[in-house]
Amino acid sequence: MQNNYNPVAGYYDLLIQLIFGKTEINAQVEMLRFVFPGNRVLIVGGGTGWILDKIAEIYPEGLEITYVECSGTMMKYARKRNCGANKVSFVQLPVEEFETEERYDCILAGFLFDNFYQEHAAQIVGSLDTFLKDGGYWLFADYYYPRRGGSWWQGLLLRSLYWGARMICRVEANELPDMKAIFSSAGYRVIFNKFYYRGFIQAVVYRKE
């Protein structure tokens, strides 16, 4: 099974914090300003679900959240999170297999697309796009390494991350997809963009036009 994070689920969050501190958390939490009371939110590839705790701190009630995660072990941790009085539906599926009749105000994808090759990532964006309302927001956070001009240490760190992920979790990709090009081709407009960890981590909010 590709992109299988079950083997590292028990210590994944700790490992990421040892490497990046709270940068990955901060990058995603800062984008929650684009979630509003009463919104219907789709979270894809949410991992252990710590984001549910953060959302509940800001919005203790009133949200409808669909939480999609393929790892059964990750999902076990996510189900134990404090979601406040928000309505949360948990769906254990690979994101590319998720189907729904619902339409969402917001999609949150944190450190998901680095798992996929360019074509596969584009297919997933195209599929999820049909679930997002016109004018809705896509909250995207991931690693950033430009094909030209990236720092040597960024390239070394990225290769190390991919080496470990491919060995342990059978991650399909070995380089970052060009998400800027994918979202642009899908008709999205950037309304928020911020870099963290000396430019290695990026948070972008896209608006569906």
C-alpha cells in the first residue's frame, strides 16, 4: 500500500516537531482565519487530527467538518481529539477515492500533496475542486523547494525526508509537485501566501474563482 503512514502514526507528530518545531502547526493554524462560523469544512489527509483541537479552540461549535484520512492508525488518534460541539464526520479512505454530494466552504490540505507525483496531484485537485463552492477557500500548506534557486540545505533536507518516507511509508513521489501551476490551471487565485522555516515551508490560501 503506497502512502501508508500506519508505521509512523504513533510518533509522527513528535518526529515532525523535533525537525521543524511548531512550524508546520503554525503554518496551518494561521490559515484558519479563512474559516468562518457556520462553514462546512473538508479536511483531507489530516493525519493524527491535531488540527481538530486547534479548530475547536477557535470555533468551539457551529462547524460541519468532514475528515478524510487513509491511515487507520492515524484515524484512531483523530477520533479521540477534542472537536468541541462541531459536527465531525470521519471518513477512512485515500483522498482520491473520496466521493460526496456535499459542497464545502473550505478545503484544508496540510502536507498532503508532497506524497504525489505531479499528474496524480493534479487529478486529486481536479476531483476535490468539484466539492468546493464557488468563492470557497483552499487552505494549502506544504514544503517548498523551487526547481531553480533553492538553497542547498533545503535540497538535502527534502531528499532526506523523501528517503525516509519512501523507505517506511512507501510514498510514491520523490520530488514536490508544482502546486502553484496546478492551482493556477484549475482557476484559483492566491489571496494569502506566507513562508516559514527560512522559506522551506509555505502556506497558501487559494480562492476558487
